[in-house]
Amino acid sequence: MNVWQKQLSDDIHLVGVRGRLDQELTPTLEAELLSLIEEGHYYLVVDLAGAEYINSGGLRCLVTAWRQAREKGGNLVLSGLNSRLKEIFTMVGFDKVFQIYPTPEAAQKALKAA
């Protein structure tokens, strides 16, 4: 499975991505994130450690879910970005939008502390 999710705590869910976050995989991620938000889960960690690439659609999907989580009083944070993904996020300024952590555990700890 290229997009998976698990519950980390009562209010925090982890969504992981493996492969290329492009026009084929982005709709699956988007459906997963929006489904969690619709179910009332507003604290999300998206683990991109298994992601090799992200295109503009993938970035847009993450921003949309981040906005929706924030509107509900929650947050969506990222973890596990490789050097190429970090470069892309910095280039488009999303390193200023998203809180980015090295591991899902660090992201979860930060969400709990907020």
C-alpha cells in the first residue's frame, strides 16, 4: 500500500506515503487526509520518509488538508523529508508554512505539546 494510516494516540493520526507523490498517488493521499478530517481527526502527521518525489498536485493536497485541519483548530505537520523534498519545500516557501520534523515520533511529541 502506498498510502497508509494509523492512530498514534486518541487525537493524533499518522498518514504515511511511499513512492512518487504525483498525479497517480496524490488522489489517494487526498482522500485519506480529507476522510480523517471529516471524521473529526484534526491532528495529523504526514510521514514522507518513503516519498521519493512530490509534484505541485501533491503540494496542493498537503496545503489543502493543512488549511482544513487548522480551520478546525488542529494541525497537520510533516516528518521524514529527504534532502530533495526539503529542497522543494524550501524553494516554494512551504518550509515556512509547515512544521517539519525528522521523525513521526518527534512530530507527535510536538503536537502533544502544542
